[in-house]
Amino acid sequence: MQVVKEQIMRALTTKPSSLDQFKSKLQNLSYTEILKIRQSERMNQEDFQSRPILELKEKNQPEILELIKQQRLNRVVEGTCFRKLNSRRRQDKFWYCRLSPNHKVLHYGDLEESPQGEVPHDSLQDKLPVADIKAVVTGKDCPHMKEKGALKQNKRLKERGRSLGSGRACFSSYHLQ
């Protein structure tokens, strides 16, 4: 009975548009075909749940997490261009932000156009010590994303919102890419 149920479920997942297509899918999913699929799935599951695999994952996890952390830090050190929102919600200006190589200061500044490649630290006139950052807010929780009617034209940008709050100021934008 379980095999018949699985045949029907697998045939329905292909979303046949007619009864004839449904019958055809059922014929292709014979009892032996279902058993082969089950065996293959069991083998795949056992491969990844076996003790040696789990031990290897556990052993390598700290190293992998450290690699991910380093890649993310390197990306912030490279810098990123953001669209700057003015009081009228126009998005015609940009600002660039990057972390210093010692990871202690964020350098940022306004740009007239989106840069091609990296922007040097000395061309970014403003600085914010990382130690002064009190909060990082993302997505729809950003203050500039909560304003009435904000970015109605492009709702997908709401998830890209970023705000940094320090004792001195709050910087809000959304990521270009």
C-alpha cells in the first residue's frame, strides 16, 4: 500500500495537466522503479549520516567557520558602494564604505557616481570607529525603511536595508548588488 501511495505522490509532484499524463507517470513509476528510488535515497542518506562523515564535519566545522569569517571580513575591507537616499527618496547619489585593514575604523564618503573598482581610504573623508557602533539594523527594521511609503516602487530593496547607529549619527542605505 505504501508503494502505491508513493507512486501517486511522485506522479502528482510532476503536476500532470491531464489524466492521461498522470496515468503515464504512474506506469513509469513501477514497483521496481520505486524500490530503486528508495534504495538510492537510503544510500545517499546513509552516506551523509554515517559516523565517519559526522566526525569529519564536526572536526572541520571550526576551520570552515573561521574561513567564512575571514572571507566576510575581507569583503568589508574591500568596500561596497551603496545608493544614498535623500529626503525625497531619490536614489541618484552613492556612498562608499569600507573597513580599514586593521578592522578598527569604517571609512565612508559620498560619491557622485558608482565607482569602478575599489575606492582608496584617503579619498573617503569620513571615519567611524568600529568601537563606537552601538547597533546594526538590517532589512525592514531599518528606520528609513519603516517610513510611510518608503520604497514602494521596489519592495525587494526593503530586505537590503542597512543602518549603523553610533553615539554621533545613524547611517542608512541599501546595498546595490
